[in-house]
Amino acid sequence: MIVPIVFLLLSVIGFFLSGLPLNFVVNEMVFRLSRNLILVMSLIVPVITGMGLNFGIVLGAMAGQIGLIFIVNYKIGGILGVLVAVLVSTPIAILLGYLTGKVLNKAKGKEMITSMILGFFANGIYQLVFILLAGKIIPIKNKDMLMSTGVGLKNTIDLNIIRKSLDNLLFGKITPLPIMTLIITALLFVGLYFLLKTKLGQEMRAVGQSMYIAGVSGINVDKTRIIAIIISTVLAAWGQIVYLQNMGTLSTYTNHEQVGLFAVASLLIGGASVDKASWKEALIGTFLFHLLFIVSPQAGQNLMGNAQIGEYFRVFIAYGVIGLALLLHAWEKAKNTASIKN
Amino acid sequence: MDLKKIYRKIGFPRLIISTFLVLLLIIATALKIPMSGIVQDILTRFGMNAVLVLAMVPSIQCGVGINFNLPLGVIFGLIGALVSMEFGLKSWTGFFVAILIAVPLSTIAGILYGLMLNKVKGQEMTVGNYFGYSIVSFMCIFWLIAPFKNPEMTWAIGGSGLRVTLSMASTIGGVLDNAFRFEVYPSWMPKWLVSFLEIVPLGLILTFAVLAAIVWIFSKTKLGTSMRVAGSSFKFASSNGVNVDKYRILGITLSTVLAAIGIIIYSQSFGFVQLYNAPLYVALPAAASILIGGASLRKAKIIHVIIGTFLFQGLLVVALPVINILSEGSMAEIIRIVISNGIILYALTRKEGETA
């Protein structure tokens, strides 16, 4: 529990240094939670299955973005647009999750670094498809999305046609807050909770405890691991759609890159580790990470006279917390195996 | 039967990439792109990057695997170069002062990092990667507040904080590349020698050769052999009384120091020091190069460095002008991402000990 407490202290100090008004911070926080919780949640299942932090959710985010590119191309707006984007991205995410699972099964014990490199690799393929093939081989009807040469998607694509259509669904007239998104996020969390209670969930836990024992007791280890990654990838795709419908613009080539980093850092700040995570850590971590995100540039400006320092500081925190958490975890594990041997 | 043997000896990735390279070379000739320029670029980029790739060798040999924390050494190399530039030191003096500052700093950092890695056996690559990222982002703050005063290095407005790219043109830029090049060549030199010296960055290549020879000779000494034993099998080594932890620290320290020297060599050839996020992009191409050369996560030799760097850089150099003529400019960058990460992925999914 030490990690969340340290970050709470850091954020509170940052809050007072920044001098930002409380209601601004609270308002910003509600939006940030609604945007990011599903993405952070997508990491939980692979952790429970013993595959560590799935940096491969980048692939899921790409699938989500492909769904969004699809609806912008056919100019399907509003809540229907969000729905179509989900429908288009889900099969893609299932396929990508299946492939990721296959690759990770070949790299047992090195899943985290492999999933990260896989994310970089997929990013290359994604760029190849949307810079070189879009407009040339892949037909794009909506010419506004293409670069002036007619080949390749623009760096930013306007998502105004679906902006906040999920956030404001039903409750939009009463309050500007993203009530519907929060309800859906809560439902997904409940769904995840019950999934982990089912037989499949038990098998995932068993595989997470020990692949060997799970295998001996008749669980198909490789299949369970692939299912875990598919669930994670699909959730990441949905999470990215929810995130981007709130933002209203798609940075075609960069939006997905940071997804893995920020989600992983959030989960770890919440007190999760490489082999233990639940909805509590996801919620606490997302809250603390984004609190630090909101206050640190202004705090840096007031403390050092340079907002850039606060900006770099929060990037340092994101990387540093992942590095430290991985370090502490690997350290503990090494100590345990040593003590078992003795 | 024999063909199969040859195929296995060359290996799948090298076969694909050399075929691709040859194909690109044929297209380049067909498009009438000047060959001498391409050869010069390949050799220069080879020399620029080879030492950074060489830094992977001791790390793989001592059993840590790919050193994704190359940025650690790179940062101390950059500090060496920056201090030397701050005092306005020129050419060889500047170069050697940079090395002299970088080596002890990176040695200390390497030892500390090695101590840390010994606590996380089995997860070195993931931990190292994030450790590298954190160091780089921490140093971003340092570059902003570091007490450098030379107006050529700091932002014009405000006078503090280092620029993102600093020109080395007036200090140590090109000192190795141009070591054997002259403004006016003496008249006794035959013409072929002059054009040879103009095309081949002899000083750069020789520097790599010296460093590679040192690493090679070291691996043949008793110390180096023990280090490779420690890296090949933990159990075998410790049952033979080899202190595995000690040799892992040795390997990582060597790797870090080579990274520091490597970035100084890279920067002087490139002509610019790149700060802030630039060190992040050092480790992946270096890892990809040595794996393309035929190394695995457990085994690496000098020859892998030479073949891998040559193929990887050659591909990028030839691909660039060809693609610029045939297609969009960003293609070369995409090819780099796909190939470098593809090869690392390939190596990670092999069974232990199998070469990539």
C-alpha cells in the first residue's frame, strides 16, 4: 500500500503548489476517469492469468481507431457512430488479440518485453497501412481524411460527428458530466467481476498461479492465456473509442502509442503489481495518476518557473513508477525463490 | 542437402534481408543513383552505429541479454561531449576529453546498474527498458537546468537550458571521419588513394576496429572466458566456482562504457549532439542490428556486430533514395520500425539458445 500513499502525498503537495481551484480539478478528474478507466481495466485479466502487464493493449487501441476511421469515412455520426465503431473494431481486436496471445505463448517468461516490442512492431504495420495504402489500395470515400497528395491519412482526424455522443447520451440535457460513460464503465467492471467468478475466471487464476500445475490438472494453459489476451485487447479497443469520443480528435499516428504506458503506470500507481491487480487498484491508480497529471505542469511553473519541467516530471513519474514497480517485483520474486531453495 | 546446410548457416532473417538489400541495390542502379554516394553513406553509417551495437556484445555474453538500458551509457557519453564543448575544446583534444570524462562516469553507472540487475535475474530486459526510459526523462529535466553557460549550447532566449540539438561543427564534429582526409591532398598521392580516402571514413572504421579488437581480445582472456561461462549457464558456472554476479556486473559495465564511447563517436560523425528524448531511440536499432547479424539472447560475437550493422544500416541507406523516388518519404522510417522490431520479436519468441 506504500505506492498509492506516496503518490497521494505527491499529488496533494502538487495540488497546493499549483494553486488550481478545487472545482476545476474535480471536474477535470471526472472526465479523465471516464476517459481512461476502461483502458486501465483492460490490463487486469492478463495480470491475473500470470502474463504480467500487457503492453500489447496498444494493438487493441489501434483496433478501436480503425473502427473510428471507418465511421468517419462513411460519415456515421452520433451514438450510432460509436456503436458501429465498436462493432467494426471488436472482430479486429479479437483477431489481433488472438495473434498477440499466440506470440506471447512462444515467449513465456518474457511476456512483458515481448508485448511491448509487439506494440512497436504493430505500430509500424499500422503506419504502413494508413500512410501508404490508404487512398491508394484501401478506398477512402471521405477525401477530408486524406493528405493533400491523396495518399495516406492526415495526422489528425476530426471526430466532431461523434464527440461526446456517448458521454451525453440520455443525461446530456441534465448535466455536462459524462454520466453514461461512467455507467457503462461501471457495468464493464461488474461484468469483469462476474467473469472472474466463472469457471473460465477460475482457470485464469489457476494458470496465473502456476502454469505447470494448471496444465497437470487438465486446464488448456495456452488457450486460457490466449482468451485472456483477447479479452484485454477487446476492452482496450472499446476503451480507446470511449477515450476518443470524449476528446473529439484522433491523432492518427500517435494516439495509440502512449496508451500502454499511461494505463500501465496508472494501474501500478494504484498499488497493483505484475501478478496482482483488481478493480480497486485500477480505480485508485487512475485517479492518482491523473491527479498528478493535472497539477504537475502548473506546479512546475510555480516551483521552478518553467512549465516544461513539470511536463518532463510527469513523464519521468510515469516511466519511473513502472520501472520501480517492475524492479521491486522482480527483486521480491528472486528473494522468494532463493529462500525456497535454502 | 547441401543447400539446406548453407541455408541453415546463413539463417532465415539474414537471407531475407540480404535479398532485400541486393534487390534495392539493383533498383538503385537502375534508377541511376550514384554508387559512390551510397557506398560512402553505408560505410559512414556503419562506423557511426557499430560501436553502439558492439555495446550489446558484453551484455549478451555475460547472460543479461539485450541491454535495453543503453541510454544509461549514452547519457554519460553525452555529458562528456557537452563538458568538452562547454570549454570550447576543439578536434582531438575535445574528443579525448569527452571520452576521458565519459568513461569513469559510465563505469560507475554501469557498476551500480549491474548491482541492481543482479537482484532481478530473469526480468533484466523489461526492468532495463523502463529504467532506461526513466533515466532519459529524468535527464530531460537535467538538460533544462544544467549549469552550462556556453551561448552556442543554450537557448538564445533566457540563456539557460540546453538546446535540443547542438552543432559540433566548430568543436569535435567529424574528427574521426575526416582523420585521413585533407583540404589539399599532397601531390605524391595517386588519384585512387585520394578518392578512396574521400569515400571511406577511414578514421571512423579504424576506431571501430580497435574497439572491436579490444572486446574480442578481452573475451579470449581468462576474465572474458569466465564471463562467457557465467553467461551461458548459471548452474554450470556456479558449480564450477565462478562468481556469476561479479561477471554480470563486469559485462554490464563494459556495455555501458561502450555505449558512452559509442554515442560520442556517433555524434561527432553526425555533427550534432542530440539531447532530451533522443537517447531513447538508441537501444532498439542496436538490438535489432546485432540480432540481424546472427546473435541470440544468449550468444553474441564480433562478427554478428559487423554483419548486422552492415545489413541494417545498408538497408536504410539504400532504401532511402530508392523509396524517395518511388514513393512517400516516410516509408524509410516505417521500414526501419518494422524491421528492427520484427527481428527483436523474432529473437524473443525463439527457444532459449536458438539464434535469430
